Amino acid sequence: MSLAAVCTALGEPLEVMDLELAAPRAGEVRVRIGAAGICASDVSVRDGKLPSPLPIVLGHEAAGTVTAVGPGVTTIHEGDHVVIAAMPQCGECFRCARGQHSLCEQGDPVLRTGALLDGTTRLRAGDGRAVHQMVATGTFAEEVVVPVMSVVRIPSDVPFVPASLIGCGVLTGAGSALNAASIRPDDTVVVIGCGSVGLAALQGARLAGAGRLIAVDVVPAKLKLAADLGAAETIDSREQDAVAAIRDLTDGRGADVVIECVGVQPTVDAAIRMTGKGGEVVFVGAGGPDVRIDVRHFGGLVGSAKTFRGVLFGSAEIQRDVTRIVEAYKAGSFELDRLVSRTFTLEEVNAGIAALGAGDVVSAVIEFN
């Protein structure tokens, strides 16, 4: 049995209930969850903005201990500490062979099916109904079975709570700077949105060697943290026009790289306008279906030689990038602990979701005993 937080009806609080957990099959591992991050995507599934079958266990970024391995699994062993990432990556398909691991042809379908790679789930309710697992994970649970290609071994001295953020938010943010953006040593890089994704992007840009970092948000506490993590200037876009402020700070030229981590129409529009000629806009925030990129072909794109880049999951290769972030964390060059604003028990999951939705926290994490 595994105690889990289940979405049984759209827009309603999650229900915490015991589920039957089957043994891992070929290519799968069972993980006892130590901590699981709460992400905006979990809220989007609950509210029906990211369609998924119900009932479904939410959660898709976590860290924990392997308790069993399925047939054929040789790279991960019982007792290993691991990060669970939000997308399985096979490393062998057409996309992975081209270095496009975040578009893995095996991993991409499970973003919508609520099943593991074989099309089934390892969870059942007491009445025998199958219970789905968000993006083949479902980490709001004491124990889960996931594809081995979704996990990365980490050192046993890395705490589960900060490590739990790596598997989605941190990979997405840091990867947008380290893997997707074309950051040069003298570049002015602007990050819009200082949640966990944006603050990871800020740190990734710093590691990439950006010459100047500027953070934009509407929450003073988040801007203070951004400054502590390397932002030379911060802009509260409720208090001033962010586009005008960026132009003023760059002698009218605009930013070289803008990493947009919110995904709403005003911030998408602002990102385009604050980017200078020859600059690059990296779109990371998962916008709703009505959010559009609206530019004139010549005046806004060709004539200004701007580059627009859409980024999924930080263009991450999870084995490489989880390891890189963990090493940077242990070396003191990548902050994870301060990204965790509050921890909650599994029974408090709905309070954690509410805190995230209200913007009261950078990150909320479910911590298991």
C-alpha cells in the first residue's frame, strides 16, 4: 500500500488515500519518496488546464530511496538515492540521438496519458479502479513505481528536500540558460519571473558566464532573493515599466538575452520588447492556450535580427544535468536550500498548493517521514 494525494475531480482538493502499489515491471524501479516538490503544472492538471485522465496521483519532481528494481534494471540498485525527473528519456530514439532529449519519443507521450511506458499504471484504488500517475511518476505518494529512465542516482549526503526540486523546476530553469540560451560573457541577461524556475534560470545564467543579471518580478521578497543569488539589478514591474527600465539600464539597447519564466501575455509581450537588436528571447513559462507571440515579421523579427526560442524542460538531458546541478550544489555554486520556502506533510498537500498559487512561496515541498 502507498498513501497518496489523488485528484479525483477537476478543480477540487486532492484526496489523500491508501492505494495498492504493484511491483515494478521490466525497466521500472520502486522508490520510497523522501520529498516531492509542488509545481504549477500539478495545479494545472488539477484544474484541467493540462488534460489528464482521472483519478490521478499528482507530483512529478521528487527525491527518494530505491526499494526495488524490476527485471533488466542494472544501472540503479536497491538503496540508491535518486532524483525523479518529470520526463523519461530513453537516450536511443531519433530525438535523443539528435540531442533533443526533452522531446524523447518514448517520454513525450506519457505527458498526457497518465500511464507508465507500457500504457498501464501500478496503482489501484481499494475498489480495483486503476489510478493514473502524472507524467509516469505521481510523486505525491509515500512510494511509487516509475521508469528507470526517469531517475538519476545522487550522492547519499544530498538532502531529499532541496534535491526534490531538481527534477522539474530547477532542470527547466537552469537548463534554459545552460542548454538553450546563447549567453556570452559580456551579455546582459534578464530573467522574468522569480519563482523556482526563474531563480534556477538566474543561477544557470550566472554559471554560463553572463556579464550582468537583471531580475523582474512583482514580489519584493522574491526580488530580494534574486539579488542574493546574483542579480545586479531587480525590477518590481508593479512599481515601474519593466521594458523602459531595461532600456534605461542598457543605454537604450535592450537586453541581450531575456528568459521568460511566467508564460502570461503581459510578460511574453514585455520580453519581446525589452530584447535588443540581435538579442534572444527564451520562452520557458508554460502559457495557456490563448497566449500568443505577436510580432511583425520584418520590424519585430527579421529587421531586428532577434531570435525566439521555445524551451521544453530546459532542453535537459537528465543524467548529465541532474549530476551537474548536484555537483554545483555541493560545491556551493548553485543554491537549492533557499528555493524551498516551506515544507508540508502529505496530509497538508492542499495547503501547499494554495500557498504556491497565492505566490506566497518560491517553492513548496512535501516532506515525508
